[in-house]
Amino acid sequence: MQQPEEISMGKPYIIGIAGCAQSGKSTFARKLEQALDGANIKIFHIDDYHKPKDAQPRTTSSITGIEYIDFNQPLSFDLRRLRADLQAVNTDTVDVIIVEGTLILYDEVIISLLDLKLYVDARAEERAERYVGLYSQFYGYDFIKNSYAELVTYRIDEYVEPTKWRADVIINGSNPTDKSVDMIVAMYRNCIK
């Protein structure tokens, strides 16, 4: 496994956490934040950078002909603003930046800012069950089940899964153990010595 470069004091240590929708990225980010007790942490969630609904790309399903708002591709996010926000963090007050979301390992500029690249993975069936369970309460079971099958899975294959191989470490999102969190904390502490 490739070790991250040692970083100089004064520069925040930036951890990128990528993975498919409902793979466990946010859960792992929360556990990591708790474990980095004592560090000043700033967290960025790519979902906070979704473009307004009227500016979202639309995609028509080749299976049913239904048009969906396509929340799961690079054009859905204001990645330029996320890059700017990451670069504008006050380096005097922040020790660690955690940036998490589906496309964190897709964007070359964001990748170049990261000291450690993580990919949280879970079985496709488990991700689908989590996704449908979460979003069907807002949009209805059939609509979400169909949109996942007709759109989201294709975007995962196109934009998210290929970025897995850019990660320094792949985390089990089905059962993120304390050991995996402790390992990332140890890597961070080793790099700031």
C-alpha cells in the first residue's frame, strides 16, 4: 500500500472519501471525525454542492422513456465552487479537512488536493436497498426503485466505480469496523509527525 506523503505543519491534512451512493461514506466520515478527537476538522459533503433543481441535467431512460433529473453525474454538481471552498480554508484554524461524496475521486483538481484517498465500498444489492429505503419515503417506492435501476446504476458504472482504483485505501462500507477507522487515524498521525 502506498503511504501518503508527509505533510508540513500549517497545511491541513485533506482526506477524500468517495464511493457509490449509499455505500457508507457519510457514516465513515462521521466515525473518522469522532476518532480524530482533538483535531480541528472541517467537513465538506459533495451533496451540499448540487446545482439547483432547475439547473440539473435531465436524462431519459432508454428502458421506459421516463425523464429523470440526473443527480448522479459531474454536471449535477458545482465542482468549481467545491474546489474553491477547499482551497479557501483557513490553514491556521483547521488541522484536517474531510471531503466526502460520490465523485470526490473523479475530479482531477480535487484529487490533486488530497493527502489520503479513501473509497468506501459495499455490495451493489446492499447499496440499492439502502438507496430505495432512504429516498422512497420522499418520492415513492416505485419511482425510486425504477430510477435506481434505470439511471443510478448506470451513473455508478460510468462515473463512480472506475474511481475506486484511485484510492489509497478501500474501506468496507457494509461493516466499517473500529479497526478501519483506527488505521486511517494512525496514517494521519504518522504523516503529521
